Amino acid sequence: WRDYDPRFLFWEVVDLVRKILLASLVLFIQTDDGSTKLLRLVVASAVSALFLAALALARPFKRADDLQLSCIANLLLTCCFILGTVIHICGEDERCETLVGFESARGASAFVIVLTVTMIAVSLVVIILQTAGAVSAPEIRLVNTGRPPILELPKECHFHGFISHCWGTGQDQTHTVVRQLQLLLPGVRIWLDVDNLDDVGKLEESVADAVNFLVFLSAGYFKSYNCRRELYAALSSSRPFIPIHEADTAKGGASIEALKAECSSSCVEVAPKGHPSYSGPDELLSRIFEETEPIVWVRVYDFQLESLKEISLRMLRNMPVYALQLTSLAQGVTVPGEIEPHCFTDRVTILVCNNNKGALALAEEVKRAAVEGRKSSEVVGVEGVGPELVVIRMADEVLGRPALIRSRTSVFSAKESTGDPINAGPRSVASLLSSAVNAVERTTGLDLDRDGDVGLTGTGLEGNVVLLLYLNAHTFLDDESTVARLVQVAMDRGIAIAPVHEQDPGLGGVPFRTFFQQTPQVLQ
């Protein structure tokens, strides 16, 4: 029943009657000698043709591919009955030539066989093309079944979601959200003002007409009177909230803390019309920020896809089909062609700088995710990899004190008692460099080669080594420029740099263009 549009749930009964008629009732026509006459074939052909026409006009299925397969099957059945009529007529050569045009029954049989094989081949090609297109289409599918989700609506609702936003700072983003969701979830219906708003006085009714309430959080959202009307209506109708957070301040975003403060100062109406039992800002703060974590809206395609998948997944959890079968969504959703999950199969050493605030916490988060990914992927028997798949080390300790280290093109600031090293002879310069290298080795415990470069032997580093660079408002702005110098040392040693850009303004996130200004010229 779930494959049918709610208006055509009776179609399964109609199809069952058709099958019974063609499989058994038709045998009651001319019971004595019906097998030698054409009436049974004519009736079967007529029934199949009429059902095919009704199927094409009514379109009772929710999914287009189900409708196409059903039409192809009924078309083949109709053709089979018609070709059976031709074979029956050509039982005698004279009648075959007169009525059909073939000189003999053999010619008619060959024609029927060729035509049948052609129809089957064409049908298979159509099915293969449809299947290939469906598999490669960027549509959301359930991980556990590989099929698109069922978007059946409850009787009291006509939309899967209502998206609430502030026109000044969220209009463009919400249009993108809705259009992308419509591409990823064909058939999804989301209420959007530019598409569905006829009367601003009916906002409360429109909110109640949707299963989910999507809140696009941007600067000034809670200051908007109409947005607050929508919020109160969602509270009154007990609609599940799906918060979407615009974090980019350059695009109208704001930090979570700023949005909470705005909500507390703006949503202070007493007994608003849409929700007379409103208890104050704390009620909204709980529903929007505490029940579920807001989904960060990201514009870069692969990351944007993750935002859209999370929005879709939360919407589906509130749909009637899945509300009582959450196990169907336990493995999440996927999109063909997306970046697949990855896990570490060899030990990784992550270096973090003590002055790069937040990098250590991020490295710990990566370590936890790596352990979970390893368990889920069952990569547990990799040779040479012990229980500690990810090792975190302080770059300050491994790469030494940056104030004493320079790249191989630098000059060590040391002097020999006999005079200036620049004016000294070759033997004195060599002695000076050797003394400087030995001094750095004694101070840092590192092994430096005689070119003045840092060697990583004896530092305890194993596996793949990477320097984690946490990009936020404070990166490269530390007093001693420790972060910049450690990055330079890592680059000189060929250590991979993994920059991670913080998106949340509340955690120090800034637009990426900021880093072109605060990154030292030598590192750009």
C-alpha cells in the first residue's frame, strides 16, 4: 500500500481483479470450444489495453519508476495477447494470407517471435537505463535499503516542512536549502514564502499545515514580528523544530550566543495570539537550542551536502512512515557519488602547537572519531598498528623551541670569540655552524643535520606525521609567533599541514579571507 498515492489506495484491488479476470475468469467464455475461437483473446487484449490506458492516466504510484515498470509490463502483456490472436488466425495458410498477409503460418510465427524478442529487448534497455539513471542521480537514499525514502504525509498536513526565515539575512540561503532539498528528495513539499504565501494573515495556519518546522537562524531573526508569529504557531501546534544555523557573519550569520541573547530580548510577548500559553523566552531557547543541536549551514558543495542530508534525516524521523520504525533510519541516508567515509588503517601522529588555541581539543575529537571509524569499518587487524591508532604530540616538544630554529637558508645568530662570523674564514665559519647546531641539539634534544635542518629521528614519531593547524580568529597572532615558526619548520621537514577552518563565530570562526591578512607572507 505504501507504493500508492493516498488517493489511489484502491488501485491494488483493481489490479487484483484484472489478474483474476485474465488468469481464470476468461476461461468461462465459451467453455465448450473457446480454446479454438478468438473471443477469449479479444477480451483479454481489450482488458489489458483498457487497464494500460487507465494506468497511464491515473498515475496511482508515488514513484515514477514504479509507474514506468507497471506500464511496460502491461504493454508487453497486451502485445502478447494481440500476437496470440495473429498466431490463432494463421492456423490455416489460406486464412492467414487473407486476413494477416503472411503466406503461411511459419511466416506469421517467425514474425511473432522476432517482434516479441524486440519488445523484450527494448523493455530491458529502458529498464537498464532507468536503473542506471536512478543509481547515479544525486537523490537521497536510505543506507539500509538503497532506495529513496517514502514521503507519505499525514492526512492533516499538505507539506513536509515549513521554513521560517528573516528576509533581510536569510532569504537567499533558505531558497537554496529548499531548491536543493527538492532535487535530493523528489516529491518533497516545503512551504516557502515566495512559493506559497498568499495571505500573511494565515501564517499560523500554514505552520500547522506542515509536519516539520525548519528555523533558519540568522542575525535579526528573532527581531522579526512575523518570524515570532511563526515560532509561536509552531509551539502551539507542537511541530518538531529543525534549527539551521547561518554561522558566516559576512552572509548575515551570528554566533549561537548572540542568537540566544537576541531571542531572550525579543521573544517577550505575553500570551501571543498564536500561542496563548507561551511561558517566555526559555521555552523557545529550549526547543531551538537545547532539544537538538542546530545544523550548521555550509556553502562548499561536499559540506553543504552533509548539511542537507542532516536536514532530510531529521525531517524523515518525524514522518508517519518512519516515526514508529526509526530502525529504518538508524544507518542514516546517503547520496550516490558523495565522498565515502574513511578511516585510518595505519598509525597517525598528530602534532599540535600549544599556542594554537583549540587545536588540542580538535585533535582529541579526531582521535575519538578515528577510533569509532575503525570499529565501524572493522579495520582492527592491520599489521603493525597497535591499540593506539592516533597519537597526539605537542609540536613545541617535537620540533623544538622555534626561537632557536631557523630554516636551512637562515643564519644562526651566534658569535665566536675571535670575531664576526661573516668576516671569518671558511674554517671559522664551519666551526661556528657546528657550535650552533650542537647548542640547539643540547637545548631541544633534537637531532639536527649539518645543514641546519631539523631531523625527526629519535623523536618517537611513528606512522604518518601531520601538523594540525586550527584556523580561527587568533591563529598566527600569538605574541612570540610560535605557530608561524612551527609551521615553517614543519614545511621545511616535509611534514604535511592539515588546516581546519572553524565555522562557528562563537568559537572564534572568521571568514576565510581573514587568513590572507593575518598569515605571515613567508607562509602564503
